[in-house]
Amino acid sequence: MHIHIGGTRSGKPVKITASRQMTLTKILEEASEKKGMDVIGIIDAHSPEVQEELLDLLRSGAATELEDGGIAYKETLLLLGCEVEIKEKGRGEAHFLVYIPRLKEMQAFTYWLSTRCKNVHLSSQRIRATLKELQACVRELGGLLIPAHIFTPHKGLYGSCTDSMADVLDSTFIYAVELGLSANTAMADCLSELHEKTFLTNSDAHSLGKIGREYQAILMAKRSFAEWEKAIRRVDGRMVLVNYGLHPELGKYHQTACQGCQSLLVADATGRCPECGHKRVVRGVAARIEELADTKPGQHPAHRPPYVEQIPLEFIPGVGPRLLEKLYQTFGTQMDVLHRVNEEELAPVTGEKIASLIVKARAGELSVQKGGAGTYGKIVST
């Protein structure tokens, strides 16, 4: 539900830090044919050139806009999204995800943005508006607003902006939050004000390979925006059934560390790293949650689904682009390889060692070196 577009068909950038291969069409093909995603969210659908490409897909019949919202492409439903940055007075920046049901409403949102940001063609722009003004606009357009990667030290709601959601927005109309790669359900439920919220585990993909590294299984009657919204709000029996999230220790902001030398030492009184002397100590997600926690670990609301820790294939030692392609050709999608194909079937394709690692990853039996200060964790042993 959080996939960035790197560039348009004409080569213009959208998300500056994303791969230029992340065009709308390539994302749709990757998600539908290689990753096995039933529903995806393109988070840069506000960009006018992206909308033009969408219109061409609709005109050609390659895609179809649904009456209940969303765009159908082959076996995948595309939901239209946008990521914006807001800086409330006296607070740090925070990112928010906006999901809009239909292209017409997204075009109206683009116009609203264009009067409040420097360059509406680019992703994750800071807008001249308050959070409550953004909420009002999104509600008027029939959309949903979801705080993004909420604990991340750089531009997460709790990591950068506030100690309490209610201090900066109307939390009664926030039905879900995105956990981010460095946190899981057990960690997030240590904050009681999040107990009523649906948790989303999204990939925040900046390259094709990152699509599907986090996702959720959702119970819906059919694929559409309206059904997805029901699941987010947990009404009429719709809901998130399982969160498949990155092992949080693999996340690049899980532990507090120095961005300069990766030291794990606590910053001194001046905020500098005791090891290298630079002011680059980045507070980790785990430490921030411990600071805000008001409930004990393990206390979950009744509606909270299981959280399955997932180690994407790209993190498995020995799995490179060639082997990935071979796995896709043999077994279909990454979802099949990660969760369904047994070890005996994998071994002839990957070799016994890698097949064993994939199966151990499913069972949570791999050792992890924790990530921090912008560096991903990694698998260190079996």
C-alpha cells in the first residue's frame, strides 16, 4: 500500500530517491506478475504525468476504473495514493498517506496540493497546511488519511512530530497507522492510543525489488476501494487478517546508533557520539517506543491479527537477481516462494543451503544483526 514512482514515461522524476525504473506500468507488472499482489497502493498518483499515464491505460482498455473505487489491472487492484509532509508550528516534520477512491477525486486533490506546495509533480512534498486542514480536505473527497512509518526518527508521527496523536489531529478519523519497517505489532501496542487503530505493514518501496517486503492479508468481499476502506475501519466483517512485516531488527532505524560510525553508544550531554564526536546519533524506533509506552508488551486488543515476521528473499544470503528470476520462472511469485513452496521443491533450484535458509526464515529461526541510523540489519547466521 506504499509504493513510490521514481519517474514518468517522459523521464521526469517523481520520487527523487526512488529508482527511475519505478514507472507506473513497470510497478503494475512487477506487482501483478512477479510479486503476486492482489491490491497495491501507488503513493504518487497525485503527480499530473502519472495521472496522464493512468488515463492512457484506461482509454486503451488495459485498466478499468471501478465504480466502488480503485483501478483494476490484470489480477491486481490499484489504489490511488499520495504521501505529503506537514510541519506543524514548533514540531518536527511528519509524513502522511492519503488514499482517494477515484481518479477524478485524486485530480481534485492534486489541484488542492498545487496551491500549497512548491512542486506538485514531485513526491512527499511539504505542504502549507495544518494536519486538520489536510484531514478536512481528504474527508471531503471521500478518502482516508493514514500516518506513515509512525515511529521513524526522520518524519514519523511519533518519531519526529508528537508524543500523542490527539495533540496534532482529530484521531477519531484516523482508522489506521503504518508501522514502518523497524517496528512490529508487539512494539506498537505498547501505546494504548493505538489499540483502536488498524495496523498496516507496507513496503514503502523505492525500487521494484522492495515491492512486497511488507504487506497484509485482508478480508474483503471483492477488490475495490470501498471494500478496502471497510477492512481498514473493520466494519461489516471486513478486516486485516494477518500482517506480514519485515523482522523489525532488519529495519534501518530499529536501534539507536551513530550515523557516522555505527557506534551503539549513547550520545553524550552535547548530543555527540562518544566514539567519533559527530552529532549523528539517531534515536532508534525501539528506544522511542520504550519512551512512549504506557502498556506492558503483549497486551493486544481483541481485533489485532497475527503479525508474521517476514524476511524478504533479497535479505537471504546467496539470493541475487539471477536466482530471483529463476525462482519466479519456476514457482510463480515471491509470495509462493516465501510462504508456500516446500524445501524439497526449492532445493533443486536454489541448492540445499539457500532452501534451508528460506524455510528457516519462515519459522523465524535466523539470527539477525540489528539495523540502525539508516543502515539495514542483516542475516548473520543460521
